[in-house]
Amino acid sequence: MKKVLVITGTRAEYGLLRWVIDGISKSNLLELQLCVTGMHLSPEFGLTFQEIEKDGYQIDSKVEMLLSADTPSAITKSMGLGLIGFADEFNRLKPDLILILGDRYEIMCAAIAATIARTPIAHLHGGEATEGCIDEAIRHSITKMSHLHFVAAEEYSRRVIQLGEHTNRVFCVGGTGVDNIHKLDLLSKQELENSLDFELGGKSILVTFHPVTLESNTSGDQMRELLASLSEFTDHKIIFTMPNADTDGREILKLIESFCLDNHNCRAYTSLGQLRYLSCLKYVDVVVGNSSSGLLEVPSFKIPTVNIGDRQKGRLKAGCVIDCSPIKNQIISAIKRAVSLDFKESCKVIKNPYGEGGASQKIIQTIESIALEDIIKKSFYDIKLR
């Protein structure tokens, strides 16, 4: 059996990996090893590794790396700790394949350590573009260290191949997050409100806003503009999910906490978890912020997303996504357009560019069937010579 070590560092990433993990655990040809790191192990971010255990998966490895600070220096030091931790764990677990997703610095550490350990890497959601954050460079770097590529759309396949990866190692499977929508039994509105201890009311907004990590000292200003915009929607109930452990994330967190104290139509949650988050999407009128989920998963619920700023610039977007600058008047206009009857009606016929589900099963079947011997040595696939 092939030992496949799946690594996850955030609640959102685990949500995207959930059914890949489940498929590996049930496979007769694969042995699941599970490593948690980053925000999963932080009390500040809700100790979300416990949610993974509640889902019934055994955690084989924990790599502590996250310092209690979000400055560039602290994050760089966290990466140093991550490299040390992953080096030890790869040596102990001796996996046949590392499976990682996305573009965060925790995952970059795992990819570097696996490269040095001469362990093949399967990378999910490569080839995407996010011009406003440091994830762009990290994602493409991980692509060059990886040996199997599972991408979410044909445009992303072409980009991975453009980076020199062979066509027979690039698999277009769709977005893994869509699988959650079909596989999870989402909560009723009453169950959700009981779980949140918060009544959604007739109109509601779900907000997730992360720092734009390639911009200096803008996070606080952009969040203030967003909060000033939301203060105009007093007839809406507003749910905040807290930002990731990125540079300047704690400044955003403090601003949200202060805003919720002053506005009783708002409530903030350190971690909703995948079930409550997706259940919220069934009942809210619009998703506002700059999270990738607004582009990858929200369109499947046929509701609008107001996508603020440059964090997701370059990603494929459905027609239900409204882009706007992080300026109060523009955000207000975008939200008003999103909740208008005409626009909400137009969202009902939108197709999600990240597919209709089934990505996780395709990934499992490919890993089961592919030979890993001699996969480490790669030649550069030069498209100019083809």
C-alpha cells in the first residue's frame, strides 16, 4: 500500500481536503497518514485540529510552528520552525507521497522539506493566480517542487504546463470544495441559529476578510472602509469569520471585535467549521470580503459574492461575483447591487467554473493507479519545442 501523508494547516484548507482524506482512509490501495500544523494547533485560532478528530480521522503528526505574532519577521521564523518539524516527521513517518493543497507558507515549508527528503509531492489547486498576495509566488514555487498536479480548471492546467510540468502529470479534476456541498448534510436554519446562538433574521451578510499580503500597512485601512460600509446595513444581520494567521491579521481581528461590540446586529466567530460555514451559505443573502471561498464555493449556492480588492485578482470568477475596490462608497454600491432582486435572480442560472463535484474521487483514483517509482526526477516540459 502507498503511504500518503496529507498535510493541513488551516480550517479552510481542511475543508477542501476533507473528502480526499476520507477517500484515502477508505482505499484498499492507500494508507492515510495525517499531519496537522499551523493554525490548527493554535488556541488563538480555535484549536481546529479537534474538528478533524471529531470527523473521525486519526492525526499521526503535529508540527508546531506558529508564533504568536503576525509580523513578516515572526512568519519567517515560523517557517524555520516548520522546516525543522517537517524534517523530523518525514523521517519518522517515511511516506511514499506527500499530498498538499494551495499556497500558504506552512505548506511551502512542507514542500521544501519533502523535496530535500526525496519524497514525491501531489499538489492540489495549483496554477491559480492571486496577484494581491504572497500566496501567488508560494503557489507557483510549490508547483515546481511537485510531481502530480490536481488543478481546478483547464486554464489552471495550461498555467501549470507553462511552468514546465509534463501534461501527463497534470490532472484537471475541478474544485475539491464543491464536494462538501454535495456530501455534507447541511443544517436547517433553526439548527444553524441554535448552533451560532445568533438569529439570522430576514436579511443577512457573511463576511470574511483577510490581509492583502503584498501591500504594506493597508489591512487596517481596508478593514475600516469595509466596516464603515457595513454600518450602513443596519437592517441586515452580519456574521464575521475571523482572518487567517497572515501578516497584519491580528489588526483586522481587533477591528472586527470592536465593531461587533458597538453593533448588536453583528457576531464574530473564530472558526465556524465547514458544516456551519456552508450552512450559512444556504441562508445568507450575500458573501462579502476577499476569501477564495467567495469564488470557489459560493457560486454553487447561487448567491452573490462581493469581492473586495486585489487579494483574489487573477482567479476565475463566476458571473455572480462583483468586484470592487476597498473604498466605502464602492463597497456599499456593490452590496446594494448584489442584494437587488434582479441580480439575485440572475445568480440562479450561474454555473460554478470550478465544477459540479467529484474532484476528490478523481484524485483518489489517480493516486491509486499511478506508479511512484522514478517519479522524482523531472525534465522541464518546454512548450516552445512541442
